Amino acid sequence: MRSRARILVPLTLTGLLLTACGESGSSGTGGAEASGGASGDACAPVAGEQLVVLEDDQQLQNADNIVPAVNMATAQANPALLPALDAVSEALTTEELIDLNAAVDLERQSAEDVAATWVEENVDTAALEQGSGPIAVGGSNFTESTILANVYADVLAGAGFDASVREVGNRELYLPALISGSEIQVFPEYLSTVTEFLNRQANGPSAEPVASGDVQETVNALQPLAEQAGLVFGEPSEAADQNAFAVTQAFAEGLGVSTLSELADACGDGSLVLGGPTECPERPFCQPGLEETYGLQFADFRELDAGGPLTKAALQQGEVSIGLVFSSDGALAQQG
């Protein structure tokens, strides 16, 4: 569903805006009305190095939480497998995922070392139910997926398995391999993205979407699709990698906002400048969604990129008020 391409952001997310965003929608304002708490240019861009994500408190975006995907036959034959992976989900947060990505992308540490340190500090592998036998964990060739694959492999090794990491291609290539269990048996997936991929696989390319911003509802929709495909999924983590909207910390602190609803309340004067990819003004998970779900109004739109360096630089340099990023981007790591 999403084919990513990032620089500091995981490579398979480029298509998230284009695909997870669904079909084009109208860009008119609808839904909630902004209260008009500010006037003039109170919500104009504010430069600053530190970026912060505003909470999507009305669930505009689909829930793309990290979730372990496992070949069904492998899971049935190895009862210790899913509990070990669920221990990762229990411990992993979005803030930690940001730090993991930053350690590799910004600090130039190896994904293997970063994963090993995180597992040592966050998972008591000695307390896990013990299994045995070889398990290959697949990982795509972008930072986040490589880190998560190594985290899974390290935890499985601590649970007694002979675990290894195998780099694989895109979802169209690796998912059949996971379903067959011949080359890989485990993969770190994204909840809504894999749900919609399996939905279209089972019901055709025009299938009505079943994923949403509600994690449990999406899990419920995924379960029968997974069973039909020959997969099982563990518990989703709190950590998510999905479309998000960032502002500078100076901008957020100046207005006293931490959610998109609070931004709409504070910025009813239409002075916001939005930055994002070319498709943003037409995609319901971007500008139209912000307008219709939150009642936000914009003075201007700047054509930049999908969560990449152009958008982040424009935010930091005070050229846009708010920009589309990805929620686990290492560039969001708190500085100092």
C-alpha cells in the first residue's frame, strides 16, 4: 500500500500519502468550525531547529502501529514465538522508535548495535518462554525496518531460537515469501498498511477500506484477512509510523498548542502556511482532511516533499507553519 522513499525517514513511506490517504477528496472546509482564537498573522511560521508533532486527536490518519507478522504454520509449531515478539510490542513507543531511527540516520550507529542495545535495556529475554529452531526475520532496505528486524531477531535469539535477519524487497515481494514461510517467517509490519494490502488482495483493488485511526477496530478487521492469507499477527505496539503534522517547538510553545484541535482553536484567522507534497491539497489525509476534520484554514500552501528534507527545512527556517512529516522520523528526536 505504501512504497516509501526517505532520506532521514524510512524508505517505504513515500507512498503513504498517495495510498494510505485514499482517493482524492474535496478541499472545502467542513466539519468542525475553528473558534477564531487568533487574528492577523498570529499563526504565521515561526523558525526553530526543534520540530514537534501535533497530536492527531481526532484520528484523521490511519493507525499504522508496528505489529509483528508471522507465518501461521511457524507460529503454530513454535508457541514461544508470538509471546517473544509481543514483548517487543509491549515495550516499544513512538518516542523510542524516533530515537532508534535518529541513532542510525543521524548519529551513524549501526542498526545491529542500536537494536541490540534497545533489547538489552527494554526486554527481559531471560523471562521469555523458550523455543528452538531457525527463524528468519525479514526486513526491507530502509533504516526503520532494518532496526526492527534486528530487534525481533535479538529477542527471538534470547528466547532460544536460531534467529537471523534477511533483507527483502517491497511488500509485493516479501509478503508472498512470508505467507509461504519458505524464506522468511517473521516480519515487522505496519497495522493499517498491511490490513489494506491484504484487504485488496482478498477482495480486489476496489475493496472498501477497512483500516481506520482506531487501533482495535483495525486489528479486528485484520484478523480474518490474516487467517485467510495464512498469517497471524501479534499485539500492535504503541509505536507508530504514519502521516503526521509537525510545527516548530517555538511555534507550539508560543501558541500553547499540542494537538491539531488546539491548533484549529488558536488559528481561526487563516494565517497558517501548510507545507507538503504536490498531492497534499487533493488528498483527504492531508489538506482536505485538516480542513474538514479539524476546521483548519490556510493562507497558503507550499509545494515541498512528503516528509522529507525540504519540508523539515521549510519548517525550521520559518517558511511554513505546519508540514507533513512521518511520526517516527529521527529528525524529531529531542535535542539536548
